[in-house]
Amino acid sequence: MRILNLSYDDYANFAHENANALRSIGVDCDDLKKVKHSFGYKTESKLGDSDKIKRAIAKADVVQLFHSDSTWLDYCVSAGKRVMVYHTGTTYRMNPPHLNAIFNDKVEICFTDQCEFIGLGMKNETYIATAIDTDSIKPDVWKTIKPFMAAHYPSNPGVKGSVKIIEMVKSIEGTAFLYSDTILKHANQLERMNNCDVYIELFNTKQHGKPYGCFGVTAFEAAALGKVVITNNINTKAYADSYGDCALVIANCETTFKTKLEWLLGLSEKDMLYLQNQSREWVVNKHSYQATGNKLIKLLTK
């Protein structure tokens, strides 16, 4: 089976890492996109013009369309291809019925990495998280020494709820905290996340007035680096139904956030190291390239 991943702008390198996961288990998978990502990822999908994309579609058995992009939907259907779509962000969040009307009659499965999208009417809705290169994204050294350091490095402070995060962290007396909203290249972002014990990814349950609040790629990367991660998930059942237990620390309200951060900062070095190892093992076991590739190919061939 030959698979093609297509996107216009591959947000968070999601389609490329999905393809890497499939390739890691020996699946013939290519991935193309139209524009280069600004984060400077080590690797990303190849750029393709319309002719190159049409040739790739002709060779594929399965085409996966990412980020609710319908540009090539009708072309793939008319070419007799099996088609899947991934609903991943704001485009779907703002108008689920509109996107469902476009895709549901033409695709086999609607995947999403957003737990809050489960139950919004997509066809054969299936939650699948991002794939992480756990062979390269890993701790430099384990250096868990008190006082523990918390950090928050948002790509978009408004989306991530950074103002509220800073306010809550400052209300906990004596907290060692690193913050910067400077946008760095991906490798540099990983490097600075390595220099903390607790990474705070997200505290925001609304976006554009719509339900929001599910951990993103940064949470998985921080966990792969061996960090304890505090984040949101307003639909924990969606994750549990697909993957089981989650090692991320979920705090969807201010009281829970403060209570859990204070608890983490008060742990012994031994207990903090145990939780950090649990974070790392969780990502390796459930969201590494191989784990994701094996999970995905079962869904695509059942």
C-alpha cells in the first residue's frame, strides 16, 4: 500500500511526522506540501507544485489530507483513491458543520489530534496524536536538583493562555520560573525546554469563543525531553479511549493548576525524577514513530 500525505501549510510539522511514523515501520509513504514552515524543522515535507502533487496522487493508494484542506479532495475522489482527512485546528474549530459537509461523504476516516473535536459530527471520528522522534528528542542529561525550575515558552502567547499562566505562577511564592515568547528555530526551542524540570504548555479552554484546550505537539516534545508537563485537556475521555493512561498533568482550572504546580515543586528529587522518567516512557511507548506507525497502519487497513 502506497500512502501520500498532503498539506498546504503543515502546522507543527504534523503531516511530515505522521509520514515519518509510517516510514519507520516500512510503509511506502510520501509527503508533500505547498509552503515551507517558519520554525526551521530539521526535516519537513517536500515542497510540490500542482503537477508534482498530481503525479504523486496518481501513484498513491491512500491519500491523507491534513489540516482540513480540501484543495485536492475532489481530484483524489475522482481518481479513485481512498481518502482520509485530519482536522487539527482553528479551521475546523470555527465551523465543524461546514467542514463535515465537505468531507464526510467523500472520506473513509476523519482523524483529529484535538480531543475536544470528538463528538462534533465528523465521519468515523478517530483521535490520533502526533508522532515524536524519540530517538532524537531526548534529555541531554538528567539533572533534577531542587529548587525545581518551571518554564513556559509559547509560540503564541494569546492562544496558550500565557498571561494567566504567568499570573498563576507568580502567585506561588518562591517559584523558579523561566518565560520567553521569543520565537526560535525548532532545535533551539527544544534546547531551551531541556533546561527545566516542569514545562507548562497550555492554560486556555476557549479560542475565538469556541471550546479549546487540548495539549499540542510541544507537550509531547517536552515529555520526550523528560519533563513533567502541565497542560489542558477538556475531553480526557477521548484520549483515554484511544490510548489509555496519560502521563501529562492535566489542569483545566486555576485551582487545579496551582495545587498541582505546588505539589510538583514540593516533591523530593527522587520523586520528581520518577515522574520525569514516566513522562519519557509514556511518549516512547505510545507516541514514538514506531508506536504511531503501528497504530495508524492498523486503522488504515482494518
